[in-house]
Amino acid sequence: MTSSIIKNQPVQDGLSGEQLFSAQIGLTYRDFLVLPGYIDFNPSDVNLESKVSRNITIKRPLISSPMDTVTESAMAIALALQGGLGIIHYNNSITEQVNFVRKVKRYENGFITDPIILGPENTIEDLDEIKEKFGFSGIPITEDGSFNGKLIGIVTNRDIDFEPNRTVKLGTVMTTNLVTAPVGISLKEANNILRVKKVGKLPIIDNEGKLVAIVSRSDLKKNKEFPDSSKDHSKRLLVGAAVSTLPESRDRVAALYDAGVDAIIIDSAQGNSSYQIEMIKFIKANFKNLDVIAGNVVTKEQSRSLIEAGADGLRVGMGPGSICITQETMAVGRAQATAVHMTASYAAQFGVPVIADGGISNIGDIANALAIGASTCMMGSMFAGTNEAPGDYFYENGIRLKKYRGMASLEAMKAGGDKRYFSESQKIKVAQGVSGAVVDKGSVINFVPYLIQGLRQSFQDMGHKSIPELHEALKNGTLRFERRSESAQAQGSVHGLYSYTSPTMRVE
């Protein structure tokens, strides 16, 4: 009798999300914990698929920040292969940013419908330049060097690796005995030919022998190794790019759109401005099927302005980043956990996902951000220092490091980062960020699986199998939280030891 009463009696501990954030004080991810739920599933059962914007969904809720020491093509490619999304920075020329985007879009495809083409009069030097720029060298050769020209050969590394004279014309070294397939063949059939014939590239040609597309063996291998890759409808890797609100960005958006970019992030320190609203409306009016992620915002009022203008997603955070001093310098911003919850609860009414940007330094911070309403998390310092981040490694006191700087640091502002702070024409620069260094983290290809496994285990402890399920529990109040005092935070971390060794990432 007693056990029956206990079992049927409703018991609710802790606070709902609404109660947690009703206190008139800003909270960070460290100021609270999610109370444990009921476990009836394994970590491998957790589905971390989530929306970046209204129309873009990725398998892993991880996005790299558009910072010039974090995301260029190598980072965007590695993250997309792992199910995340990279956002290319804009501290560069339009041509440079477009080339980064094109490199990502060309990296992995089913049918490559816009391959780089050369002619027989081009030289090995031309091929070397393409390899350095785009990272591959298996190039089709057509009679006139143009797409839709008659295919006459292919040049791969095997044809040129041991040729000392790089001015030799490709027509003299290309392979002419080609395995091809007719236009209309299915991707499955094309992949089967690659397996059986053991060739690296399979040109698809029409009845006149003109090149229509290419299927790559390396892409077939990547499909097997990275089944959760973030891809568009043409099976190309997804990639985003940042732009400012300056007039030149309209030309930049047009060029990025032509290059196949999937999402544009309007990069402003304070997103609630007439400049950003005009940019959102311009993009939505002129570029079909291009999602716009607006920000940065931290309040419901800011969110409303950008959603009304047509934003497909919101980027949340003003000042929580490890290299950001906006709150300290400008006395403007908001504690990040409070900012994420307030904006996410408002934006959810309109089906607009929220990206938690900044303040994330471990797996627990990612889990907390998702638990209070974020759909994805954007990280700078977490991905800085990896092999794929721009820049060279250097040593300091025997520690292998990479440079990491805020886009509002004086160093980055000189390179163009001030475009996001409405200060590009001002002679006196007021920094809102710093420059520093972070420890070598190895490759993103190994780092992301470590983060994802930890996140799955966190979801298991919370008792929820997916991000939408977690958000529903947040909304109906069944997901419970507890505030933490400073002493509770200290007790929840390593304490009371004479010395200890920090845990490191392990891949079994």
C-alpha cells in the first residue's frame, strides 16, 4: 500500500527553466545544474540532430565561430564531415572568402557537376597551383579547357609526381585510356564502377563525349567514413559564411551565393540595428533559398526586431567569449545563460532556432546551453588550437600553442575585424577583445567525437534522447534545474587533492 502511494504521488524537485531564470540576476552556465532524469536508454541511442536555422539541420549541434584564427576551409570541411558546420570569417577579400567556400563545396560530392577543368596547353605548374588552392589534383582535360568540352584525358598525381620540369604541358602527361560512364547513370551504379575498375575518378560524359560530371573514389571512401556529414541536396558539404552590414557586403553576399554558400551569418557585435535589418531584408529579397542568421542578440526585444525583418536563425551572446572584453569595456551585454534562455524562449514561438555563441569551454557548457533552449552551440576557443584552425604552431615555455584572437582585438581590427563594430572609419580604435594563444588540441576529426560522446552521456544523465525532446521538457517544466552557490561550484570540481592529472581525450 505504501509503495503504491509513493509511486503514484507526484514528486517534483528543483526549479523549472522559467523559475530558474525569473530571478533578476544574470546566470552563466556554471551557476546551475540540470537535475538527473530517468535512464532507460544507452548513450548511443541519443540523437543530436538539430536545426541551425529554419531550413538547415545538422547531425551534430556544433558550429565553429567566424574568426580569422578559427574558421577557414580546413575547419569548415572537418566539421561538416563530422556533422557540424563551419562559418568562414570575412577578414579577407571577397575573392579569398569565396575561394574558401568553393573549396568546401568541392571537397566532397556525389556527382561533381562543376569540376575544375584544364586544357592540354596548360602546364603542370597550373595543376600545382590548383592543388595548393583547393587541395586536390585529379583534373579532367578537355579539348578547349572548358566545361562541356570534349573529354580527352585526366591528370592525377601519378602522372606528375616525379616530373621535375613543371612547365611540361598536360597534354603530354595526361592519361588518355579512360574509364567513363554515360550521362543518366545512378550514383550507386557509378560507385560500383569505381569499385570494380579500381579507378580514382569516373568522368560522366554525354553522347558526344563531352564532360557532364565526375564521381570521385575518394568521395566514396569519405561517405563510408563519415556517414553523418552535413550535406546539401546535391550531397555537397554544408558551409556558412559571415558578412558585415557594410554596403560592400552586398557584393560579398552575391559572390558567396554564386559559390554555393548555404547560410549567411550577419556578424555584428550588437545586432539590433537599422544596418542589420536592412541587410536581412536585402538578402531575403534577392537570394532565393539562402538562410540568414542574424545577431548578435541577448534580449527578447533584439530578437523580435531581427525575426520581424526575416531572420532564419539567431546568434546569441555579447561578451561571454574567452577573448572578449565587451562587457568590461562597454558595460553592455548579458550573462550568457540568461541571454540564451530568454532569446530562445521567445524565438521558439516563431520556429527560429538559437545558436549559443560564446562562454563554452567544456562538454558540460554545451549540454547546459542546449538544455536551456539553444539548438546549436558556436565555439571559438574550443576549436582554436586544432590542426584545422588557421595559423602556425609555436612553442612557449615548452608548450605547443596556436594564436587565438578576438575579432575586436586591435590586431584583428587592423585586418578588418572592426567591420562588425561600426568603427571601421574611426581613427581611434577601442578594443573589445584581446589576442592570446591556446594549447594544441590535435585534429578536429578526433576532437569532435570526444565532445559528442560526452554530450550523449550528459543527455543520458538528463534522461532525454534528443534535443527536441529536451526542449519539450524545458517548455513543459519537467526538466528541472538547481542554482549553485560558489562553494557548490567549487565542490563540483576537483578539490582537496595535493596534486592531480587532468583528464585527456582518449579514442579507443
